[in-house]
Amino acid sequence: MKFLHTSDWHLGRSFHRVGLLDAQAAFVDHLIDTARTHEVDAVLVAGDVYDRAVPPLPAVRLFDRALHRLADLGVPTVMISGNHDSAHRLGVGAGLIGRAGIHLRTDPAGCADPVVLADVHGDVAFYGLPYLEPALVKDEVGAAQAGHEAVLGAAMDRVRADLAGRGPGTRSVVLAHAFVTGGQPSDSERDITVGGVAAVPAAVFDGVDYAALGHLHGCQTITDRVRYSGSPLAYSFSETDHRKTMWLVELGPAGELTAERLDTPVPRPLARIRGDLDGLLADPDLARHEDAWVEATLTDPVRPAEPMARLAARFPHVLSLAFDPQGADTGPGPSYAERLKGRSDQEIAEDFVVHVRGGAPDDRERDVLRRAFDDVRTDDTLRETDR
């Protein structure tokens, strides 16, 4: 059984105000061509089809075209909803669409109801686990508590129970949208921390032949059988060094697995450059970045005049400008934004308590803050679902 593993299309997303719809359309073209060329038996999309719960109409049209082209190609497709998607919207008409070979899995209640495909060696059961917001699905999946590991573990228990009742030799693939321990995040993923914990162990997927993961935007191998495809396009400058790909996976008759990375089209390379303005404008080594989308960090002791316009004269696609003055008195310390960079909401709130009170919060107070953030995150998810 041969299939393509993709995820995190984020249709409708832009890159620093630059629209990416044409690049996303080029990826869909590439996906169709790749499925045809490699004669795959299935295409998997592990969540975050859209960038937001209510996507713009051009993104919906592109998704519609993609579904029709996959159906016309005769390649069964399994898709799950991610934390950016509205599960209800993405799942509208799933039963009817499934008749065309496009299988949308957006309801947690159906996590143990696989799409079963067959090859000459027998059946392969594809289980779609949509993004599981712990507070919302705890009871539905029978989890003991509202945490990512608990709800995903409960869903996987159901998968393993269903698989145990199937014929001998049935191979299995799980699609899931989660943050698995060992994965490397980037700046473009939405935080899914609940109860102070975001990650789940890879062992939660024990017992299946392959786990096709979505959520993290870098292609990576957690174990030989647990992999992220990553996003097909870069969505932040933190992904400058990413190689954007999808996995071509083949399952042998006894579950033997081979996986090959296939490159996806790059609309424009990314570059991060750093130095004083005059140096950046004169450095011959930077000529290779003149056609790239550029993030520039200026180190001039004094902010130069019209830096963006001057940079754009050499780097016409410069999109982001930051300042990190060197060798000068920069005042009392880093900016507020710099102090917050890379810190979670929980850490920021705890720092505020220290600032106001002069002492760190105790365990009880940390738990109150954690539950408050979890409640806000759950409310946001409910609002997006109900839109």
C-alpha cells in the first residue's frame, strides 16, 4: 500500500501580508501530479486544511477544486480537521463526499471507524483522529482527565480495540493532529498547551503500523513509524532552514515500512540577514538573497534613516525589519516584545505576579492561572466552532 502523507495546508494564510493562494494552488497541482506519477493508493491530510475556522472564499474554492481533482483521479483521500479548522464546517457533507472517495474525519466519536482500503496483500485500516481539544472531548472519548495525553490515549485505545477485532494481517495507519514529544516547533503553529502540557509521548501510537502526524510545520521523524510531514509551504521566517516536503510511504504485506521525502514547490526562498545597514547593502555574499523574502535585523547603534526603503532597493522582497543595536547605550533593557518572545501565557502571567507582589506564585496559584488559561482557550475553540 503506497500513500502520500501531507498536512497543514493552511489554505487562506498569508506570509507577512503577502498572499499565498497562488503558491497553495501550485502545491495542489504538484500533489495531484505526484499522486498520479507515483500511482499512490491514498492521500492523507493530517489536519489544518484551512488557516482559520471561517476561511476566505478563495481558499474554500481552492479546497473544492482539490477535492474534485482527487476524486477525478480516483485516489482515495483521508482528511482530518486540525486545531485551525472548524471541525463542523470542514465535515459538512462528509457522508456524501465519502461516496466520491474523499473521507473527512472531523468527529471524535468516529475515531475508531476506519476507512478500509485493500491491496493485493489485504486490508489497511486508516483511522482519522481529528484534533482533540481535551476539555471538549474528554467525556466523548472516555478519557480519565482533560489533558492531551489522556484524550489521545483514550482515542488510541478505541483504535486498538477496533483493530484487534479485524482480520489477521490487517495493517493500520492513524492520522492525528498533535504535538508529540521530540518534535521541533516553529513560530507559525498555534499554541495548544492545556494544563501546562502540550506534548504527548510517541508511545501513545504503539500498536499501529504508521502514525501520520500534523500540527508541527517542520518535516520530521519522531520514530520510524511516527512522522510529521510538515507544512508544504513556509509560514514564518523560523522555517527558513526547513526543506518543505511530503512523505511517500509504502507499507509492505507484514507492515514493513519505507518512507521517502518528496519536495514541494517553493514560491520564493527565505533569508534572514543581520548586520549594519551599510554592510547589508554592500556585502557581495548577500547577492544570493536578492530574490528571496527577507527578514533583516539591523545592528546599527543608531537607527538609520529610511531603512526599509534602502533595503528594498537591493532586496525588493524584504518583508520584515527588526533592530538590535550593538555598541550603544540601548536604555534600560530589551523591549517589552523582546522580553515576551518565546514565553508562554502561563510564564508571562507568573512573571507579572512576581513583578506586582515581589514573590513567585505558589503551586495553588499556578494551578488557578493554568485553569484560567485553559478555560479561555476552550471558550475560544467553542466560539470558532459555533461561528
